[in-house]
Amino acid sequence: MKNERKHELFEQFPQLKAIANKETVLWENTNWMKKAKTSLFTMEEVAEAEETLQRFSSYLKVAFPELVASNGLIESTILEIPAMKRALENEYGLFIPGQLLLKSDHALPISGSIKARGGIYEVLKHAERLALASGKLKKVDDYARLASAEFQSFFQQYTIAVGSTGNLGLSIGIIGKKLGFNVVVHMSSDAKEWKKALLREKGATVVEYEADYSVAVEQGRQEAELDPMCHFIDDENSKDLFAGYTVAAMRLKGQLDKTNVSVDGTHPLFVYLPCGVGGGPGGVAYGLREIFGEHVHIFFAEPVASPCMTLGLMTGLHDAICVEDIELDNKTEADGLAVGRASKFVGKVMETYISGCYTVTDEELFTSLGLAMDSEELFLEPSAHAGMFGAIRLLQKGEHYIAQHKLAKHMSQATHLVWATGGSMVPDSMRATYLAKSRDFV
Ligand SMILES: *Cc1c(COP(=O)(O)O)cnc(C)c1O
């Protein structure tokens, strides 16, 4: 980006200065609309994704016995975390009005992160397309058949490729190999060793890069284009991936109803979602706003070194701006969020949907990691802790938002939902390393 252009942007968006200085910020989306709208995605596509997942439930039960209990659905629970609420209040000297809930996607079956939604869905969808086209499968069949040797060798002719900072690759690798596909995962330099090792153990090919996520994705895309039998899972543009995440919203509605959590004009729901390239949080946010309308307030959380979605939405430039343009280095311990350039597709969809974005420091992530372990015996990977700061940022810096939306008198009846995006697959030795690091801060 040219210097003049940069200068213009800093004039036009005064908050950019704080962002470039790695200060924590809360950015409020001025394009937010009561009735959000987009021409890029529809609720029919959400319903279709849910139906596809239902068709696959019998296969998933056979392939992953841990899914028998949920009848083949990949879903996580919601739980109240009152001790963590108190711990955060003590640590940051604030009172958080309302209740603090956790959406346990860190414990999602199969791959232990939010990517078990979108990533697995896109692989299933691709497998279904191939199987239907070959005449070997009909939509009315019992999909448990897909676990047979016949289908394994059928899928072996095909390759699935993906670029990832870790968790997406893990999800695609596990489900792809289970079905019989060849899987090639292009991993950025941020990807943790244990994730690469686990993937190799499952039989996937791991290609490592010394560069960041955008480079890994681009290389993967180019290599995949040369092979007509290869399907590239495009984290930056895929609608299937996005659709897989949206389904979470309908499921959450059911869970909130069951636990008598109201969401209406006097009971606001705040949802805090850690954001990398945007697909995971974007899909969830789309679904939630379609269901709960103006009563759900959604904030994306990003590391101070990687606020790509904040930059893209604030400037309206989407993927035409990256964190390096404002001299940020995209270096963070939150490996799942180490993305320098946001998805244009997701950014465009989100324009009228999300309430805003906020940033967190790595220090805060580790502080939260220690607090969660001490207060709730809860382990989440560093990325997932970005969601824990939603209520705090809102109280520290969201006065204008709360006034604008006339929320002050309803805050004591608010629900703050932290979307825990990953952690249950992290090996013990790595957990110990993270916890030791957290002790430097708590
Ligand atoms: C991928 C990931 C996210 C963010 O999802 P995006 O689709 O990249 O925005 C958040 N947390 C964790 C742990 C992740 O792996």
C-alpha cells in the first residue's frame, strides 16, 4: 500500500493509530443494521447444510464411535462459568453484569475445535458430490455405507488440499483420511509441531512453509489447480465451509431455549468470537443474527498483532488491506488467529451483521488461560481465550455502543456467551508449557 494512501486512511480512521500501536481497542461497526442483510448467503443454504449433516449422521456414528451418544451430530454444550466470571472481575477490577456462558467448541468431537464444524462439513459435502455423481450413492441411502471398503477405494482416487495455521488442517486431515481421500495440508510457520505430527500419523501429507497463513493458502491453491482430481478447501472464499459454521446458530437457539435463557428486547445476548480469516466466527454470526435479529450483539476478537478483520471492516477495504500495511508483524501465540488478511467474502457478508471487533494482547490471553484453569479447571488454547475479553472490553470501551443501543438498563439481564474455539486436542506437555507461561502473568 502506498504511503499517501496510508496517510489518508489514518486521517479518515483515527482509531488506526491505536491499532498500529498495538493498543487494545473496541471498534464499533457503524454499518450495523437492526435487520442485517446480505445478497451473498441465504438461510436456505443453512437449512441445506443441516440436512446434509443429518444424512451423514449414520456414517459419522460408524466412523467415530464417540458420536454415538449424540446420534452422529457434531455439537458442543453450553455451560455457565461463574467462577471464571469472578476471576475476571477480580483481575480487571470490574463488575460484569449478567451471566457468563461458554460455548464449548473446544470440546467438539473429532477434532476439538470450531473447525470441526466448517472443515468437516465441506469434506462431507465434497464426498457426497463425488459419490452421487458416480451413481454409487443416492441421497435416500443409509450413508453408513460410506464406511465400506468399496467407498474407501473410490475416494482414494481423489485428493483434498487445504492451507491452514493448524486446526483447519487437523479437521480436514482427520475426516478426509477417514473417508479414504489423499489429504495434503499446507501449514504456515505458526502451526504447532504437535498438529503436524498428528496429521502425519493419520496419513496426511504435511507441507511446511516458513511463511504465514496467506502464503500457505496461496501455495496450496496453486498446487491444487494443477491436479484435476484435487479439491482445494479455500478458507478465504469457500461458501461450503461458511455454511458448515452457520448451523451452530440453530443448534444454539435450541440449547438456550432448553436452559431457559431468554434473548429479547430486555435480555440482550452478547456473543464473543475469536476471529482469524473470518469463516468460523462469520458463519456463526450470520446464523445468530438471522435468528435473534437485533437482540444479539456480536463482537469478533483478534490479537493486537493480527487485527485483519477489524482493519478490513473498518476501512471497508476487506482483503485489500493487511496488517503489514500498518507495520504490524502478525506474530502472536494465538496460532489460530495469526492471519494478516481477512476473507473478503466473510467481511462483505458481515458488514451489517456484526456489532464490532476488539483486540487482545498475548499477555491477556495467557492471563485468562491461567484464570480459567484455576477457577473452572478449564483448558482452552490461547486463541480461544480471545473470547473471554468480550465483556471486559465492552465495559472498558463500549460505553458508546451500550448507549447507542439503549442497553444500559438491561445489562443486569444480559447473557455474555464466550465462544471457546479450541483446546481439547492439545497434548498434556503443551498444556503444561502454556500453563507455565500463564504463571508469568497471573
Ligand atoms: C480457526 C480458529 C479460529 C477462527 O476461525 P476463522 O475461520 O479462521 O476466523 C478461532 N479459534 C481457533 C482456535 C481456531 O482454530
